[in-house]
Amino acid sequence: MKLLAVMGDPIAHSLSPLMHNFVYRQNAIDAVYTRLRVENGDNLREIFKAHNLSGANITLPHKEAAFAQADEISSRAKKIGAVNTWAKQSDRLIGHNTDADGFAAAIAPLDAFKNALMIGAGGAARAIAIALIEAGVELAVVNRSEARLEFFAQNGAKVFVAKNPPNQRFDLVINATSAGLKDDETPLDKSALEDYLSSAKMAYDAIYGVETPFLRLAKLRGAETKDGEDMLAFQGAIAHSLFFGGDVAAIAAQMKSALRLPKSWR
């Protein structure tokens, strides 16, 4: 039996085990998928080997650490500069990124949006940015500091720090931070967010499983809202195909079915 896991911190909220184990049962795959809380990203590879994992998904805040610790990086992950999936080949860890294609599938068609504002500059934000830029969407990225903004500027996005955000309207507003996952925090100052959300067609939060303050505020301002659940299903299906093969669309449909199961099944 193969053992796989999702690794990150926090991790108790993750629905990845529900999705993957449901697919294993549906397709008679001899495998189990679990959660592993990893506080120190420097230990990712050591923990992967200690549990004799066959594959893993890596989530906040360790996607860049996963990139650094892989033996080989896919071309997609190289472009993004972050890894969210490790597939084991012999004794080598191959780093992939399934977030960009997962986001594109979840929000399709991306070219329905002329422009987008993304808040946050971590690993998931990089993947989302690449998907948007490739679709021809004009992108602005806001982060609390300048530390991680260079990647986005180099790939054609306009970049801003939170204390001096852009003064314009956006069709799509994205929260790519962890704000709201554990508390009532919003990713930007509430008054600034209200202005952006009042004119937005859609507000998208990469967080899933909870209605964040960001999404609640978006609803109050009349924007269509979407959380990260569909992106989770699609990126999970792509990861599954890397682990075991199979049709991505069919696996994504099964993973969505798993997400609709009663909470007592989780």
C-alpha cells in the first residue's frame, strides 16, 4: 500500500485527504492519503522520507521550500518558482506545480476579466499570476512588503505595497494570502477593500472550507464570490494524475463529489 500526504501548517482544515481517499476507493487504488503538519519547511524532505511517502502535496507556507528541496523541477514549476506537488520517481523527488492550471480551470474562462487585483505574493499567488498573465489579463499585485514583488514585475504585473495600493477599478479581486483562515483579518485595509469590491465582477479567495471576512465583505458589496474549493479539486486531480495516471477531468469530478459529502464523512 502506498502512503501519500498533504504537508503544511496549518493543516487540520485540509480536505485533500477526503478527496484523494475518495478517489482511491472509487478506483480501487491501494493507497492512503493523510495530513502531516510541518512547522519548519527545512524539514520537508526529511519528513517525506521518514514516512516513506510515494507522493505529497505541499501547501502554505512551504511551497518555496519544496521547490528548493526537490531533485528535479518541472518546467511549469520553474516558471512559477514554487512547488506544490512532489512525485517520487525511484529515489528522486520531482517537483511540480498544479496550482496555475487548477486556478485556470476553476475560474474559466479567465479572459472574461479585463484586469485583476491580487493581494499576496506567496507560492499560490505566483501560480495564479502566471495563469492570469498567460490568459491576457492585466494584473496588479499588492503585498505588505516589497520583498516578493520582483517575480511579478518581471512577469509583466504592476506591483504595489499595501500602504500605497493602486487607485483603479478591477474586474477580479483575489485574496491569495492566509488572512481569514484562522482569524477575522482581511488581506487589506477594510476601507480599501470595500472600494475595490464595490466595482468588481468577482471576488476570489484561494482559501476554502470557510467563508472568510474577505468573501463576506465582497458579498455585502455586491460582488460574485468564489472560494478555492474548485481550484483545490482541479489541482488535486492534476496531482493524482502525476501519482497514478488517469483522466484529469474525470478525477476532478470525483474529487468535487467528495467535497459534497456530509461533514460526518470528513
